[in-house]
Amino acid sequence: MYPDIRGETPADARAIRALTEAAFRAAPHTSHTEQFIVDALRRAGVLSLSLVADEGGALAGHVAVSPVTVSDGSGGWYGLGPISVLPARQGKGIGSLLMDAALAELRRMGAAGCVVLGDPAYYSRFGFEASPRLALPGVPAEYFQSVKFGASCAQGDVCYHAAFDARA
């Protein structure tokens, strides 16, 4: 049985925080601040898309999407992440359901494209690829990937919202 993918409600905030913290607790290559980032994005009013995987009232996963800026001034670009699935539910397709739903919603919203920082082997399944046109300064190019939804492509350095610096 697959979970229901739906938009977050105000009542979900605590559960999202807990599941995000649990999802990244043992993850390599993390600052363990992902739950703070989601909270800060929400407080700043820039959580453009926040979807949860609801299994009969219990949240099993979450994905956050927020706007990013590109140094060439291109608009309509978003950053996907963090994406979290409870450790006991990982490997069951929940992350894929969240990814597919988030990308479909971005297309529906008329987004120009989306970037993600993460494992190329995982995100390439959803159309993401490293591009010499877009860079996240200080990050190895193969781990910063993008997918464009239209004909035009941004070019330059990408900057995430200041909420990504949240530490508490």
C-alpha cells in the first residue's frame, strides 16, 4: 500500500521536523541541520512546495522545494530538498513518489527548472543531470544537478535561500 502524497498542513510541522531529523541522523555527507532548514524556509515564507507522504495519518516522508537565484537573472528556478523518508520506510518507493509529485507540481506551476544537491545515481532517475551551465560554488559539479522544464536554460552560479544556513 502506497501512502497518500499531499500538501503539508500546519498540523504537520512537528511531524515533518521529527521525520527529517530521523531520516538524516545516520546519513553520510550531512550537516544534520535539515530539519532546521525546513523550519527556516517555512518561517521565511519561501517553502514553495511542501509535500508529505501520509500513511493513514502518520507521516513517512517529506519533500521541500524553495526558489533559488541564478547569477544570470533567470527566473522560475527552484531547489528541491531536503527530501526525507523515515529510516524504517526507506527503500519502499516513498522517496520516488515524493520526487515524482514534486516535479509534476513544479511543471504545473510553470517552473523553468529545478536543481538538487545529492547522489547522481539516485537523482538521475528523475531526469537530473550535472550541467556545466549551472554551478553551486564549493560543491563538486557531479553532485549538483538540474532538470529544465522548458526550452531555455539558466547559466551561472546558483544560490539557495539564506534559510539553508539555519543551524538551530
